[in-house]
Amino acid sequence: MNGSEVQFWSFVTAALLMIIGIYAIIFMDNIIKKIIGVMLIGDGVNLVLITEGFKPGGIVPIISEKLYNQSPGIFQEFADQASYSLPFALVLTNIVIGASTLAVLLGITIKLYQHYNSLSVHEIFKEEKI
Amino acid sequence: MDNLYDYLHEKFKALGGTQIGSGLSAEFILLAFFPLVLIALLRGVNDTIAIVLALLFIVAVVFSAPFVVKVSKENTDHYNIAAFYVAIVMGIVMFIMLGGI
Amino acid sequence: MNSELIPLMVIFPLISAILLNLMHGKDKVVRAYGILAMLVVLVVPIFASYGNHLFGAHPVVDTLPQLKISLSEVNLAIEYNFAFLQKALVFLLAAIATFAVLSHISNEKKVSGVYLSMIMLSIAAVSAVVMANDIFNMFVFLEIMTIAQAAIVIAVGGVSGYKAAFKYLVFGGVAGASILLGIALLLGTFGVLNISDLHNSLSGNMTNPIVLTAVGLIVIGWLFESGLFPFHTIKSNMYSAAKPDIAALLQTQTKIVLVALAIVLLRLFGGYSNMTAVMLGLSVGTLIIGSVMALLQTDFRRLLAFTAVSQAGLVGIGIGLGTRLGIAAGIFHAINDAIAMSLLFITVYFIYERAKTTEFKRLGGLLVQAPKLAFIQIIGILIVSGVPPFNAYQSEFRIIDATIQAGHPELGVLVILGTILTFVALMKGFYLTFLKENTTKIALGKVHIYNGLPTVTYVTLIILVIACVGIGLFPMPFYDRAYSVALKILVGW
């Protein structure tokens, strides 16, 4: 596979992850499966961001003083070839947010399980009649 | 018409402890709400469509009033209700944004 | 002059959140620091001067001579704007949050540092959302706000709180991912995150399907954060599961975020009529369904929760009209309504604190026990229903005016219907709580609330009433500022 094919299939994978996540949130009865669905959607969005920053045949976007001293005229070339690094920073932030959401959600799950002895949405939301 | 109160009492039992007065006020507001929304949407589009929809609305009123019971059933705190409407609205919003309408 | 105070509005609550978390368990320290921190949070927005603040800024130049790196014109810094609207919103938030903190400190024998820390976290997040001129920064703080609000509700809500927070976090995850995907699409298309830069890049690009997808995704996120139609049951469940003082804080935050996000949406995609149509349509639905559901409730907290949701719909109608008058009236109503609904929530908080219940079947005849409270509550009901000379009258009148000027008189009729329904619902609550004879069965026990209003609650209620009357009598200073913001949104920032 060449670079742009990788990018294409990466986007397809991201879309699949999001669709599976939404399916889990809507149709699955077990609340842990729903939580997994939320996380899958987040991962799909992260994958979109990473794929955006990816550049077929690109180089790592780190520039060192040593590299600069070796060939001062390198910057234009570097700017043309380096992958786009901003999305990676965004992904890092989003992973942290996702982890904290996951922690709170699983904490709630423990409490709900202790109270209802079940993880089924039908059991837990029984008092709120449909 | 004597037993209208009993009829409504029977219908509103599903609401669980709501007074009939509140149920009736809500019902009247809903009856005003639907035609107003229809007017707002269809004003200036096409007279024929507007008339057909108005007739359909009258039929709906005759056969499915009181609406309040149905509306309150669709707005409980149950997870699945929320998930259903979120999915529908997400679809509709994306459809409209991409120029479907 | 002292624009250094601008980041302090975000950084100070964040640091306080960490410190309070560490202090948890040391009762006196938490009390003292909590009061001190709230004082600082209240004072900083008053003394901060208007202006911009750049984080990680570099001067916008073509080359940095010492490095010989050419930099683009794009401003890479995270930018915070601070003007009158931001000042008003942050101060309003700080004021309502102060009551929540003080009521916790004065009522609980053992003060929870973690709980106060979560309130601080939500203050920091909402302040950042209001001020940030950077769309990703906004997203990050929206997510932090979601987690902090869920944590507050978990702390006070019991099992119903767990269920409400579970739904809130799951759908918050979906909505957050939706906003982030929209941002990712915009970033991939234009390569910038600063909202002013995005506004410049977007002009003339509104037929690009990728941009249109991004609009839809961000609008879905906006619907969640402001509790409009498909998410209204989730929001109202959060309000009713929390203690009413926290519900006052939550609904204030919701309305502030509604305005902040809507301003961003209108600045970026204001020219796209399908977007404003979606905002308008779902807001109308929220207004009517919210007030209908409020009328059907049998619990005062749930009644107020649905009223708060329907009032958010009213704000959305103003903003969704997309005209100058509409946007200005919507922003104005958001401020007025946050104050008025907080007033009502705090009166119910007092009942809840004393009676430990807000179910109508157990309340009744409280007028004899608490006449002052009844008087303040009836004033609050009149304010929310838009009776002159109070503040909500000024903004609701302007919203109706705006609907007619925008050529949608039906919406004006709907707004009036919704307002009447709100009044009926709130009066029903008042009647069943204060006027109707208490017919509770002996087994359940009669409710007694009267030991005198506590000073904190009483002073807060008086301040809120004074604020409502003040804005109602002299609306122009606020409305003019809101109008100039609307003008800026439509003409260009």
C-alpha cells in the first residue's frame, strides 16, 4: 500500500469505529458495552485527527539545532516534507479527556451495579416507564 | 358530554398523579402548537399542501387526542427514549445541513 | 492596563480545584479557603480590564532573525477575549457559584473539599469557554465542564444522580466527539484553530460539503451543551437529580455556554440559513415541549427543571432568528433568565433543605410557616413569566418583537403561548406548595420548614430580586451591549 491508500483506509477504519460506537450506544443493553461504544467513537475521532496530520512519505516534524547547523537552507524543504504536527497535540489532549470520562463512567457503573445487581439498561431504568 | 371529566380522568391516569386541570391546559397548548408550526413551515409554500396537511391534522386531532399522554410518554427519563431521539435528530440535522432540504 | 487578570479567571479556579482536593478532610482549612477563593473569583472579573490575552504568543512577523525560521501570518497563540459580555457572564457565574459554595459550607457539618473542587473546576471551564477565541480550547473546556457537572450531580444526587450522570456522560461523549470531529474537519480544510482566522478563511467557502458536515456536527454539540430538543430530557434529569442550589448553578452554566457557543457558530457560519433554521426549529420544539412537560410534573424540582429547559429554548429562539434584534434579545434573555431561574431554584432549595422532599403530594400549606419565602417565590414566578417591571419582561418582549420583525409572527404567538404555560405551571407549583391545605397522610409525616430563613439564603434571594428589578428598570446599559455584540457577529468581529 502506498501512502495515500493508507490514509484512505485509515479514514474508513475511523468511520467504522464511529459507526460501531453509535450502534453500541443505541442498541446494546449492557451499560459497559455502551461505555465501550462511547470510547470507540472517541477513538474514531482521534484516528481522523491522526490521519489528517499524516503525510505520505513525510518526515518527523522535529527540527534540531544540529540539523539546522549542518544545512541552513533546509527549512523550506523541511516545511514541505514534514507531517502536520498540530493534530497530534490535539489527540493527546483528547485521549486524556477520554480517560477521565471513562474513569467517571466506570465509577458510576460500579455504583449502579451495587444498587441494582444488574448492568442491563432495562433493569436500571425500570422506574422511568417508557 | 356529561362524562367528559370521567373520560379525561381515565385517559390522564397514565400520567401518574397529574391533575386534570394541568393536563387539559397542556393539551390545549399542544393543540395550538401543531397548527402554528404547520403554518410557520408551510406559509408561502403551496396552498394545496397546506390544506391537505390541515385536513390531516384535524383527522389526527379527532383520532388521537389527548396528545398530552403521548407527549409525556415520549419524554421520560428512560435511556432508550433519549437514545432514540438523539439518533433521529442527529440524522435529520446532518441531512438538512448537507442541503437535503 | 492589567490584562494579566484575564487568564487568572481560568487559572485561579483551576489551582483552587487542585488545592481544595488536597485539603479534603481538613475541615477548617477547606472552609476558609473556599470562602477566600470565592471572593477572589467574584472580584477578578470586576477589576480585569477589557482586552485580549495571548498564551504562548509570538509576535506575528515573517522571520525570526536569530533562527531564520519563516513564520506564517497565522497566529499560533491561544487567544482569550474579554469584553463587557464576557465580564457579565463570568460575574454572573461567579455570583451563583458563590451561593452554591456558601450554602454547602454553612449547611454541612463536614465540608467536602472534593465537592468544592468540582464546583471550582466547572467555574474555570465555563469561564474559559466564554473567553476563548480558540475553537479547540473551547472544546477541551466543554469536556471538562461536562465531567465536572456530572461529578457534582453524582456527589449530591444518590441513585437518581448516578443515572442522570450516566446518561449525561454517555451522550456528552457523543456530543463531544461530534464537536471534535467538526473541528478536525475544519482543521483539515483550513489548517487554523483560531476563531477569527477561521472566520476569515470561511468567507466564501460555505458550499464546501466538508465545511457543511462540520457545521452539522458542531450544531449537534451545541444542542447537547444547551439542552435543546433531543437532549432536553437529559438536562432536565440532571437539574432534578441535583440539589436545587446546584441546579441553579448548572442551569446558569448551561445558558452561559449556550450563548458562548451560539456566538461562535454565528460568527463562523452565520451566513448559512439552514443552520439558523435548525437552531430555530429545535428551540421552538424545546420551548413548547419543555413547558408542557413542566405542567405535568408532580415534583417541584422536576417542574423547575423543565421550566429551565424551556427557557433555554426561548433563548435559542432569539439567537436562532439570526437577526440583530433576535441575537441581542436572546443574549439579553440568557442573562435575565439565568438570574430569575436561580432565584426560583434557591427558594425551592430552602424547602428541600428543611422538608427533605419537594413532592407536591407531601407539601402544602407552607404559607403560614414561611410567608417571606412565599412572597419571594411569587416574585420569582412573575419574573420568569415576563411580567413588567422585571428584567425577563424586557427581554421576552424584545424576543417577540424580533420574531415579528424577522417575518415569523407565528413564532411570536408560540413564544407567548410558552410563556403563559410557564406561568401556569409555576403557579400550580406555588399553589400546591404554599396555598393548598396539607392533606398528607399521618404516616408520611407533615412537613415543617420554618425555623427562619438562613442569612446566606435570605441575602442571596434579596440580591437576586434587586438585580432583577434593577435590570428591569434600566435595561438599556445591558441591552445596548448585547446589541453591539449582535452587530459585531453579523458585520464582522
